[in-house]
Amino acid sequence: MINLDDIPADRPVLIAGPTASGKSALALEIAETQGGTIINADALQVFANWQILTARPPHEDLIRAPHALYGHVPADVDYSVGHWLRDLDSYLSTTRPIIVGGTGLYFTALTEGLAQIPPTPPDIRAHADTLGREEMLAALDPETADRIDRLNRMRVQRAWEVQRATGRGLADWQDDTPPPRLPLSAITPLVIDAPKEWLTPRIERRFDLMLDAGALDEARANLAHWDPNHPSSRAIGAPELIAHLRGELSLNQARDAAIIATRQYAKRQRTWFRARMKEWNALQAA
């Protein structure tokens, strides 16, 4: 375990952790005491159309410290880890970055490097959108299938698209990777250890607070242009609230389904962190 007093003020800080584990509050504390720019590493907080539901930092936090890469991507735009790395580059050279989020792939690409995979042609992407997760998973080469999160449709589809478009498995591309932008030796990498029994009630309370803060109105604003194939539509709780607005679920049913989806997402995050961040400094959630 590491204490905040042990964090050097002149090095970049990376903070990973499952949803609702207090990452943003920790980043803000470090920024206010040591200085730096808080930079988003959450694949859903980049989208402009979901603020409440993705738990983007509120205005009162934004004025306490500089923040970057939050809500800067339109709802209907594809945004990949490669886009994020390119957007991040200017901040790495102009400020002390405090990079915080729950998207493990972003952190892995940043600290281990990212393969230069060609963009997926639109026709292959459109075909992939029609396929089931298990069907795509069955078509992957064994090494790629062993390496990705098999329960995450977005990751499975990405691997299928790469293999179909390039004739090479995603694992093969990943093994042919340039040097990382921020190797672990040059930063302070922190990962929050948030046990299930501690995290579950926080997830439930936070979703209720989101509803109180207007998450349903936010979903209503997205209803007219809702497209489940947009990356922004993967915001946890968005499909459930849209289903409620369409009369397919009661609000209580939507709430319960969204909380279950959030717990499942947190479990996948914890699994990723345990497997891929063994060399990071652990912080006990509190």
C-alpha cells in the first residue's frame, strides 16, 4: 500500500479503480495539494451527451483544479483508445498530468504502448453490429480470445473487426507494439482496491443520487436520437433509462437493472486491474 505523502509532486500520477470507488475525489485532492491537471481516462466520460449518468466531475470540482478530456466528444462519434492517446499527447508535454479513470485499456495503452492498427472499414463495422458476441468470439484466434475480456461485447467486436479487416489477430498486433508514452518507471501508478462488499452499497447510493440529480431528464434529452450502436450509448444505465422512457420498464425496474449492470461492470474492472496492474501501487478504498 502507498500513502499520499509518498507521491512525488514532480511526477505524473495515474489513478485507476472501479466505478464509484472515489477516484475523482482522490485526483482532486492530489491536484489541490500538489498541482497538476486532472485528465480523464474513462471511455464514457469523454462523451458530451452524458454528464450525470457517467459521473463526470461537477462544476464545483472543475473550478477547483484544471480538468481535461471530459465531455469533448459528440454523442454519435466513434472514439477509440487511439483517439484518446492523441488527445492526451499535448497535456503530457505541457502540464503535470493526473490521469484518472476506470478504462483499463486506456491505461494499458498509455503505459505499455498501443499497436498501430488500421481503422476498421465501415462495411465491416456495420456487419459486426449485426453479429452476436458469442458468434464473434468463436471466430477469434485462440490467443486473442484468451487475452480479451470475453464478456465485454465492445472488446470482442473490436477484436473481430481487426481480424476481419487486417487478416491478423488482435493479439498479434498487440505484440508488435511501439514504446509506451508513459512507462511505469516514469510515473506514480495507483490502483484503488475496492472490495465488492464495500463497493456495492456505494454503487446503489450513487445511482439513486444520479436519479435525484436529473439522470432521467438526461436520458430524455437523448431519446430522440438514441442509437444503441453509438459508443456513447454504452453509458451504464443509459439503455435501462431509455427502456423506461419507452414504456418497456418501470422506473424501479430500470433502476435495479442499471445497478446490476454497474456491479457487473465493476467486477470486470476489478478483474482487469488484478490481471494487468500487478506492478501498480495499491490504495485501499476508503
